Amino acid sequence: MPTSSSSSSSFSSAASSSGNRQADVFSRLASSDPEVKLKALREVKNQIIGNRTKKLSFLKLGAVPAIASALSDSECNSILVQSAAALGSFACGFEAGVQAVLDAGVFPLLLRLLTSSDEKVVDAGARSLRMIFQSNQAPKYDFLQEKNMKFLFSLLNSENENVSGLGASIIAHACGTTVQQQVLCDAGVLEKLVILLDGSLSQREACLESLATVLKNNPEAVSRFVGLEAGRYLSSVTELTKDRYPRTRLLSCLCLVVIYNTSPSYFLNMGTKSSLVTTLLELLNDHGQSGDDAALGLSSLIAEKEDLQKLAYEANAIKNIVDILKTGSELHPKRLQGLFLSLAELCSKLEDCRCSFLSLEMLDLLVNALRHKNADVRTAACICFRNAARSVKVAVLGALSNIVLDFSSPKSTFIEYGGIKQLIELSKSMDPNARCSALRALRNLMFLADNKRKELFYSEVKAQGFVSLISDPEPTVQEQALALLRNLVDGCINSIEFVFDEDGLILDTVGKQLRKSPQAHMAIQGMYVLTNVASGTELHKEAVMQQLFPQPQAESNNFMLKFLQSHESQLRSATVWTIINLISPSSPGAHDRHVKLRDEGIIPQLKNMVNDACLDVKIRIRTVLSQSMSFGDN
Amino acid sequence: MSLFRIFINQDDDDDDMATSKKVITREEWEKKLNAVKLRKQDMNTLVMNFLVTEGYVDAAAKFQTESATKPEIDLATITDRMAVKKAVQNGHVEDAIEKVNDLNPEILDTNPELFFHLQQQRLIELIRQGKTEEALEFAQEELAPRGEENQAFLQELEKTVALLVFEDASNSPVKDLLDISHRLKTASEVNAAILTSQSHEKDPKLPSLLKMLIWAQNQLDEKAVYPHINDLSTGQLQDPPE
């Protein structure tokens, strides 16, 4: 989409004319003519509702204090309604808006509206106050003061849905301590709230949210709730987990999770536990906020409870969660955190879970999550990682979960070291899938890595370790090992030295594998290793030649020719790249290497491939042949 | 409320073979149907529910007078909702937005997808009227930020903006956006959102009952041959094939 920096005149005029319009309506807000003011208020309101961008720009103009004055100075109901609605919209899901609204002293003005005789004014005031209370910045409500409690109950008793909803909202967001919970219960709040359960949709949802807050970690409150009308309301909440509205299902589930975590004895019935788990799992698929909250709810439910973890595992939780994580779309940090924590809990005690998880090739995603900008997500991924890795009985760095991961900080090397070590251990697992996944993750970590990281990694693996990996019985593991090696030697010329460690042990092994008629995918990675090595010094290039044409050779075992004739274009391409690097004219031994390649039939073979089907290969071959011509080849 | 309970007799010497089905003649069938008892007030409630949900205010009011059936919601709120729906159906989207905000300012503030669709419809209407300059301006000022705020809308956004690219939009690959049915789709979306905000179910019961009928017939087809209702609009029984 073109931005306002585009040179097109219509776009730049759009930006400035919209700015002008906003400034114009803003000035009309201050008009002394009530009709003009009302019209301006309506205009602002209609522009900002649903429109975060406009909220921000009007905020910057200073609209909030202007509207606040309209609210405080006017007696006219229409102006009160429109200004309250506009302020409520500023506060709706927009933290900067909430801040501005509170700073402008709007809170007491809105409270005043609740006593109006005009129903619409009351509605507008109640709605806007509810928006404010959904934010963390809402003023603290002192339940301990008698007049506040009285006011709260007057709200809950109101016939007006918006007003009773406000009362419930205040409880849901302001009640934090056990003392507050106690005071509310003693005043009879539970009896008031459950009436709302039978009310309209919004009343039900408000009630469920506040119930969860009042009951949380308070066994006395829970027992009081369950005791109401011999357990009738507990049954109602349980029934609501099957409601048609997803948000209702979610809120009732969260309420039950709170009750379960506080007093599990009310949940002796296995069926209820099981359906709670499956309902939360289903809700994970909801794209909106309900799905985000469901993820955290699930992790809270199964935390430390092996029986529930088993239930979740049997309900296919791991596959479902991994599928969601793999969708590739931007997931809300809260959801990511919840999903990783759930996986962490699932893998905490059950070996089956860990194996399932590791077999799903999640390590790439995990490593990415370890780098997420949100600290909670990183921590959750870390705990998940630690728990999953338990299956190979790795010595756990217990401090890992307590340290906030930040790859730019000095601590990160330490953490990285721990993480890489774990992956290396995993690469020695009995399970080939785990080995493969670990190597894939390591391969990603080595891509464009700095020397420090490469050194750290190599010091843990060493030449012999690499030889084992490259000689792994499983071809897929061999392939990943070679790809890892390719990334390791890529980049700075010093990286190439790794393959020469211990008398060139690694390079020899690569050569050996390539001479064994490997599968195409493996051969591709192997040739890219040689390509990268051949991009180095004269010594490096000669060493590659040694691998390609080992002396003495009993029979002609020219794998290069075979590769050039492969059906896989990538293999042909990788082979040609190696040749390009070997005979690059800038190096002294290029001419002799060219002669050797010609004598072995490689250059003639390339001449036959000038019309290769793959464009990339064709271009590379042209490069080689032009280099070849510069050596005066006939 | 249970409205239909269909009784099917099964003989004791029933089929062993899965292929042979029981045959029920028209006479037998009608006899069984006549044995089912229904309450008039249940049917009235169904009708009222349909009228109210679909927004036929005058019809609902008249029906209330004539049948003494109480509407489940205040008919006055229906009028407001219908005004919004009608505005969208007639292409007056800005007007519709203002009306929705008067009814309940929370609806569009908490329904980003609906808000996006309304803005999208606004753009479509501007293009339909040939107001290209205004449309461009609107697209940049109002629609582009929606895409920035929410990545999920980008694909639809691109599709809509594509309308501006074609000389003859009505023959372009994205021409279905200009179709009147798109207005109806948006109108329906807004209607549903208002109903939900009023804690009313957004779908009438009648279609569900008809779906149940069709489903039940499909299920029964596996076991028996009997008179079908093939035309829902007439409800006529048609004899089973010989």
C-alpha cells in the first residue's frame, strides 16, 4: 500500500486533507453553540469507533480533554451521551486511550451519569466505565470501604444490564486479595452474582468472569459458592461449558479451572474433568481472544496434575497444539505463552508425551520461540524445551527457567551454550527422529552464526563427533549432519579450518561418504560442503581435489561425473559450483586443477550440458566454460 | 419445546437382509402423522421468532395483535436494527455505521472483522458510483490502516483495492465484490452482530427445523420407503416410488 511519502499527488493530498478534516472537527468541539458541538462530538465518535489509527491521531490532537470539558460543562442529555460514548471508545482496548481518559479526570464525571433519569445517559456512562475497568490502569476500587460496597451492590441490583454488568466488571478486575474476596463474600456478592447467571448473554459472561476472580485460591469462597442452593450453581456453570457461544464456554471453563485448582474435591467425577480438558482443547482453535485465554487456561488446569495431563494427551492435545503453532500466522504472545506452557506441562512427567512431541519436528519452532521479543513467550518455550529434553536424561540446568532469555545480553552466551549442549545430546538419541530434529535445529543455529558460537559448538562435538553424525546409519540423519557441516564452514574463511581438524578427519569422512554412491539429498549437502571448502585458500582447494580424485585409484570411481548426470538439478548445480570455486582464475593452482578436471572428463561432460534443463545449472556451466576458455582450452 | 416425535412401527419379524426396506404406504403414513399432537402456541412462537429475527417489525406487531403471541424481544429494538440492515442493503454504509454506533457503540469497537467489512463495503459503493478519486483517498485513509492493524485482513484488502486497478471493474476477476449479494452479505453480518449484542440468537429456529426434517428423511431412507416431503415450500407429501 502506498504510504504518504509517495510522490503521487492524490496520495499526499489525501494525507493532508484528512489531517485538515480532523483539525476542523476538533475545533468545532470547542464551539459554544450546543448544536455545533453535538454534531462535532458525534463526528469524532463515529470516526474513532473501531478505528485504532484514528483514536491515536485524535488523541494526539488533544481531543480527550476537549471532550471531557463537554461532558462536565453540559446539562444537555444528547451531549452527555455522545461525549460519554466517545470517551468510552477511546478507552476500549486502547491503553493510551485509557490513560488519557483517566488523566483528563473523566472517571468521576462518568460516575455521575449513572444517576441520570435518562436511560440512554446511564447506558453510555456504564458502558464507558466498563471499558475503563477492563484495563489494568483502572483506579483501584477499595471494597473495604462501606460506601464503596454499597455503591457496588446498587450497581449489581440494577435492572439495567449495562449497569449490573459494570458492577460485575469492577469485581472481575479490581478484586485481587483474599481479604477483598472475603469482604465481598461476607457482603453476599456470590448470591448477587449467581442471579446474573440466569440473565442475558452479557450478564452471564460478566458473572462468570467475576466469579472466577472471587473464588480464585479461596477455599472458603469456593465452598460457599458450591453450597448455594445445594450445588445448583456449580451445575449451571458446568452446563455452560457446552453453551453455543464460545466466549461463554471459555469463561465457564476458566471458572471451573479456578474451582478445581482451589478445591479439587468437588471434581471427583472423571467425566467432568475429561470434558473440561476437551472443551479447552477445542477452544484453542478459536482465532480471537477466547483462543488466547483458552491456551493459558489449559496450562493452568493441567499444571502439576499427571492425571489431567494424561487425559489431555489421550485427547490428542500435543498434535493439536503443535498444528496450531505450525500454522505460521502471527499468534498473539499470550496464546504462544499458553501453548508452550501447556506443552511444557504435558512433557513434564509423561514419557509418551515427550516422545510424541519430539517426533513432530518442533525443534525449529522452539528455537524460534526462544528468540521471541516477548519475555513470557521465551520463558515458556524454555521450560517446554527443558521438559521435553528430559527424556534423554540430560543434566538439567535448573536455573534455565528462571532466567529471562535475551540473546543480546551477556547472559545469552551462557544460555545458548546450555541450549546447544542439550541439542547435541539430543543428536545422540536412540530415536532417529530426535537425532534428525536436533540436527535440524543445530543447522539453523549455525546458519550465519558468528565465530564464537561456532567455536562453542565445535568444542562440544569435535571431529570424532562429526564423523559419527555423518556416518549415522540413517540416511536422513546423515543428510542433516552434512547440512549442519555446510553451514558451519560457510561464511568466514576461518570456519573452513574445522574440517581440517585432526588431520582432516571430517573432510576425509565427507569424501568417503560421497564415494559410496549416496542418495541425492545427501550428496547435495556433501557437495555444498566441498563447495564451501573450495572457496577458501589454495590449500583448501587442493584438499578438495584430493577428495575428488584420491590417489591411487584402482578404478575410475568418478562420483563427480555421476553427480553431473543426476536427475536432481540441485545436485548438478552444487557440483558445478564446486568446480567453479576450484578453477577460479584468481588462485595460482587453478590452471593445474583445470587440467586435471579436463583429463578426468569433467570439463568435456560440462560441454555436453550447455543446454541443461535447469536455468541455474546452465548459467553456472557457462561460468565454468568461460573460465575454462581463459586457460586457453581447445 | 418438542414439536415433532415421529413414531415408526417395526414388525417383529424384521429383515435380516440389509437391502430390503420396509414399505410404508401413503395411507399408513398419513395415519401416523395425524397421531402426532402439536400445540398451536408452539407454532405461533416459531412464526414470531422468525418474524422477529428476520426483522419484519410490522408483520410481527400485527401477528402479536392477531394471535396474542408475545414477541421475545422489544419490537422497538427491531426497528433500529432493521434501519441499519436496510441502510447497508441500499448501499448507504456510512449512515448504517452511524446508526449502529447510536444503537450500541461497543459493537464496532469489539468486532474488527465486521468493521473492516463495513469499510470495505463503503469503498465498493464509492467505486460503483464512479467516484475514483474519493475511493482512492478512502482506501488509503480508512482501509489501509485496517490492514496494518490486523494482518488477517490483508488478503481481502488487496482483493478490494484491485477493483480500483481495473478500467472496467464489472468485468474483472474481482467483480463479485460489486454484486448486490455482497451488500446483502454485509447486511446480514451486521444484523447478526446486533442480535448477539442484544443477547438474542442470530438465527431463527425455523430453518433448523426444516434441516432436521431433511436429515431425518435421509436417515430414514436407509431403512424404509415412504412418502417424502420434497418441496419444503409446500410441504406436500409425495408417494413413494413403486
